[in-house]
Amino acid sequence: MLLARALRVYGRAVRADLVAGGFGDLPRTASWMLGILAERPRGVAELANELHWTKQATSRLADAAVGAGYLVRQPAANDRRRVVLALAPRGVEAVAVVAAATRRLDQRLGAHLTTVERQLVRRTLTDFATSHDHSDN
């Protein structure tokens, strides 16, 4: 429950910054999608797999994000017949707002911890997420 509460705190802060930055039309869960696509373009199936969403839900959200100017569809670099999703300039700007809000909250949280405690929390969460990333446990 504690992690769920922390996720809500982060979510509210990110949402407030997105709205203040003029990105209020970004669907709430789309910031997760934009964050993954900031790494590199992906097809809907791969994106759905990484998000642990259905292809249908991912496709609907992608359509909304494309329509709002956050994403573009483009041919895949390695197979021009395949279409992938990539960030549009507006998506890049929204990702920057999310990253700044997250950094600000990380700093506020970190102010309550020693350097060793911060390292331990980061390592613990990273190990936990990595070991459970592709399981339903």
C-alpha cells in the first residue's frame, strides 16, 4: 500500500505539471507510453508487451496520442513495411515535463535519506522491478 500511495503522489504531481505546461490533453496513462518510446520507437505489440497492456488498449491510446500530436507513426528503420510509434516534438516536450517532475519528487524524497539509504532504496527497487518485470507474481 505504501508504494501505491507513493505512485499516486508522483502521478498527481506529474499530472499537475503536465496541465500547467499545456499538456492537459495528454491521456493520463499515456505518459507511461511516452516514457518507453523516449528510449526508441516501437511497434504497438512490443509496446503493449512492455507496458503489460493489451494490444487493443495500447492501440487505442496510441491513436489518441497520435491525434493529439504526441506521437507519430513512421516506417521501422529495419523493415520499411512495418510501422512503429515514435515521439513527435510535442511528445518530447511532454516527456521532459514528466522527467522534471519526477526528478523534483526524487529530490524531495531523497532529502529524507542519507546517501547510503538512497543507494539501498534505489538498488532494492531496481532489483525488485527487474526480477518481477516479466512475471505476474
